[in-house]
Amino acid sequence: MSTPEEFGTVYQAFKLAVDRHGSRPFLRSPAVSTEEHAYGAAEYSYNSANDRVSELIKGYLTQELRCGDRVALAFDSRLENYLHLLALNALGVSIVPLNSGSSDQELQHIVSHSDSCLVVSLPEYRNRFAKFGICDVLTEESLGGNNNESFTDYIQNTLSAEAALLYTSGTTGTPKGCMLSNEYFLAIGCWYIGLGDICSLDKNDRLLTPLPPNHMNALCTSFTAMMLCGGCVIQLDRFHPRTWWQTVRDENATVIHCLGVMTAILLTLPEQELDDFSDQLKFCFGPGSDPRHQSMFEKRFGFPLIEAWAMTETGAGGMTIAYKEPRHVGQRCIGMPLASMGHRIVDENGTDVMMGEPGELLVRQKGDNSRKNFFSGYYKDYEATEEGWKDGWWHTGDVVREDDDGSLFFIDRRKNVIRRSGENIAAVEVEAMLLQHPDIDGCAVCAVPDKIRGDEVFAFIINNKGTDVRKIFDYCMVNLTYFKVPGYIAVVQELPLTASQKVSRGVIKKLARKYLAEMKCVDLRKFKKRIKR
């Protein structure tokens, strides 16, 4: 198996790929994803991507960036994310990918907290970021450089240097910044292309993904793996259910990446004679799929739906994937730990449980460096980083069990995180926003099951002034990213508390399911729609 040390930085790995696969396709965005801003599909070969990256490097040199700086990128799911990543990586500058669908408050927090010295955005977002007054905001067109200028003296080559700062929701409110090194990126790519068996990858593969580049799956996993093996990333702007299979055919995709919510939606589409893709697709990387759907999906569409498990924090150091038999289809099997990964399953006291019993999954790398290939830590939050690494093991907060054959099975999340359509939502972040409303005297937020999206956000509120629930929902839509907004709201007189006067999370979860079953809540899900901000 290849190692990150063989490639150096992400940019150096890219240059090696250019030498090996120059004329082959590298990055592509189908016409279905470019119709709002371009005519026809966009595509770069390794050679043409190298030309564009070189232009961007020269443009960034005019901004007097220094090694170790950060630049925030607001390009939605366009190919520019990858090109700018490569250009900035060459200069030792880290990227901070942004989601334009986020609220102004969240975006302002990320740009400020990350200490980004520059935001580069699509033209339509420039004024939005400029009003934050945090740093300069440029569009791609503003990055002009001297095309005759040599930049080889500026190239950085540190494996441990930060390549990206990725913000992910945790359990303590505002998103945390995960520092991801060059080694982190390359280790995931090496992990993926080294799997083999059902998940074998090579230069002829065309990997189609609708997942956004501000998440590790697209930014670190599919992109880096395709670059290292000489394949092509086909990036969609979003998931288009009605045209999904036609796009898969038109683009000659051989591998697709999905989330559980997407596979669930695809199963709801009318069956057609052309549903069998066994002669085209190798597999679907679809973590978080409903176990009831896995066998149905595979039989209908003719290729394996592969379960996996990871966190942004664990990177390749703690990933598992059911890439070979036995996969235990329909049982939430996330595969067996690779030989390099140490793991424990413990109870709430930190004691190892008996084989077959559920407990929290703890992971690390075997050997002297337990944190190898994990994230480098939470930016500006050393305490949270060390708490996560308590006793030398990364505490995942996820409950699993281990079978006699060594397979791991996902059961539940111990942390107070809601997993909706592949997005992690911190309950306390939603609660903090609700409590800013002048008419709310108390609240508690938790997950409830959703057949399509996995989880949905459920909020209990104490609303003594009798404010219309829809107005509270609209308030949340303005101040939160749409998917974080409560899909259900129940008005109560009081909240269940523990002896220490804290909200009893266990009781809240049970109560939410009861209220939902009895419909003692307001269903607002149909109003949760992506807002063009």
C-alpha cells in the first residue's frame, strides 16, 4: 500500500499525477450541475488542471500570502474548490471551505474564528462576505498575476503542514475547526486506493459524487483517491433524484458516493427496466444507509451498497469499511478494523465490554504514534482536543458492537448529535439559537427517527407568551442553516431535569418519540427548504 510519505504534499501528489496521467480526465462537472452559470459541462484533464492551478498560484502570489495563512473559499460545489486547494497548498496556505447555505451568523463565526486572511468567493457572494468586515473578499477574476513570473521558489513541501481547516458540528454549540494536514489528506487517499476487493480503484474509474466539498467525504476521500490513482472526479452541484440514473449513465460513472438519505430516496423512484447497473457500476460508497434498504438497493440496481464509518476527526486513522465479505448486509455492519487500527469498545465507566455487547467505540493507530493520520486537533480548542484523546484513545461517541468474526456493527450515537441527511447537527447549537428568541423561556432539542433522512430535529420549547410556533420556526430559518432548523416543535410547560438541574437528555429523547407518535407537536418539515442567501 502507498503511504503519504511517497507523495509529500497534496500539491506534490498532484504534480506526480500530472506527469503520469496528463491527458486523462481529472475533474468534471456535468451539464446538469452547470446550467445556472455556464454552457455545457466543465472538464479538466490533469494537464489543463495543472495549467489553471499554475495561473492561480501566480494570482495568489500577488496577495502576499505567507506559509501558514488561511484562505476561505465560497465556491459552493464547483470544481474551483479543488483547483484553489491545489494552488494554495503549493504555497503552504490552508483552505477553509464554506457552505453558502449557512446562515450569516455561522459563516461570520467560521471566517472570524479561522483567522482567514482572505475570502475568495463567487461574484454573487462577494457583498455578503464583505459586510462581515473581517478580511478582504475577492472573486476569482480578481486574482491577477504576472503570467511570466516563476513561482517554483515558493513551493512548500511539509507533510505535517495544515492543508485545510474543516468545520464540523460537535456537541458544544458552534462548529469546531478540525485542522487537517497534508498527511491526513494523502493517508485517506492511500487508504481508499489500497482497499481492493469490492472497492478496487484504478485510473479508469470515474467517481461521481453529489456530496459538497466542505465535507471530508468529497474534499479528502473521493478527490484525493482519484488523484492518486489517476481517475476522474465527477462533481455534482447537489443530489438530483429525478435525473440521477440518467446522469450516471451519461457520465459513464463506475463508482458513486452517496449518503443514506440519498439511497432511501432512490428506492422511492418508480422501477424501470434500466435499473440494473451491474455492467457499469462497481459499488456505491453509501455510509449511513438504512439497513432495511441495503439488500433492496443491491438487488434492484445490481451493485454493492458499501457501509463505512469515520469522523472528520479520525481520518484514515480510524476508518472502517465493509469492503469485503462477510458484509452482513442489512445489519449496519461497518466492516472490520484494518490491521493498523487499534480499537476498544467500552461501557460508560471506560471498561471494556464483553464480546457482542454494545459500547462506545474508541480508536487509535497502533504503534508509537497513536494520532497518526488523525486530524491535528481542534483549532483554538486544545482542551476539547485532549478530552477527545482521553487516556490515549479517540472517544468517538458512537456505540457499536463486535461480532465473533471481528466485524463491527453500528448501533447509535452516544453524543447529543443529530444526523440528518448526512449532516451532523449539534443539539446545543440549535438550543442556543432558540434561547435567543425573547419569547422562549426554555428549550431542549434532540433527534427523532425519519424514514428518509435518518434523523429529524425535534424541539421542545417553553413558550409562556403563546407566540405562534410558525413565527419561531421562521426565526430559526433566518438564523440557522436550513437543515438545522427544527422539523418538529412541541410546546411544553416544563422540561425534565436531572438532580443537578440539567435537562435530562435520556428522558427528552424518549419523550420526543412519544410526542411524535401521538402528534403532540407541530410538523414543520415541509417548510425546511434550502435558502439562496
